[in-house]
Amino acid sequence: MYLIPVALFLIVFLIIPDIASACPNCKEAYVDDGQSSVSSGFNNSILFMMAVPFLVVGTFALRLWFAQRKRDGDSLST
């Protein structure tokens, strides 16, 4: 029962790093010229990686807060 999800996870875990490997020249391109499209993409990727954990945790907290409000509202009406 758990074999298929575990196998799928392992396959994705082993294949994705090879597909998504970053260009090692991004850092050098950023150092050489701060205005190129490579350096702009490098900066945007850093901002994206910094924002995603906050978005995930914030979304989870907001859903918990709405569920709590709904539960408290339902218990007050009965």
C-alpha cells in the first residue's frame, strides 16, 4: 500500500537534482556585471526562495485561524 508513494518519492528525489542543477556560472556572471539578465534572475530566485517558507507557513496559519473562527461561531449559535 505504501510502496507506490515511497517508490515515487525516491524516483523524484533522485532524478530532480540532476534536472534542476543550477548553472555554476551564475555567481561569476553576477560578480562581473550586476545588471545582466543572469544576475537579475539570480537575485529573483533568492527572493523567491526566501518568500516561499513564509507563504507556506502563513497560508497554513490562516487556514487554522479560519477553521477556529468557524468552529467557535458554530458552537456559539447552538
